[in-house]
Amino acid sequence: MYNIVVNLMLILSVFSIIVIAMQPTKTKSSSNAFMGSSELFTTQKARGFEAFLIKVTIGCLILFFALALFLQL
């Protein structure tokens, strides 16, 4: 049982990294973050594929942490 959970956590961690890497960036360049661009404070709802990626990321990470807590029992 332990090996199954550890392997599942390994698969979830790789999948989470891939999903996070697929998400589009919020700023146009890294210099905007340091220069104080006004684009950082605009709130826009995620739509379409971006919203789907956010939901998948949250689901994967919640499942990962639940499995980590399960291993502690």
C-alpha cells in the first residue's frame, strides 16, 4: 500500500509541474514586476483553458497533500 501511494505521489508531482508550466504568464516581462507596472494590480477572471488549468492545478495539489497526510498515519 505504501509503494502505491508513493508512486501516485510521484506521478502527481510530475503532472503538477507540467500543468503549472503550461499556464500563461500574467506579466509581459519580468521587468514589469520590479518597475511597478499597473498591469500587476488589474484583476481579470481566467477564462477557457486557463481556468481549466487553474482548477486542475488546485485539484492535483490538494490530492498530493492529502496523500502526504495519509502517509503520515
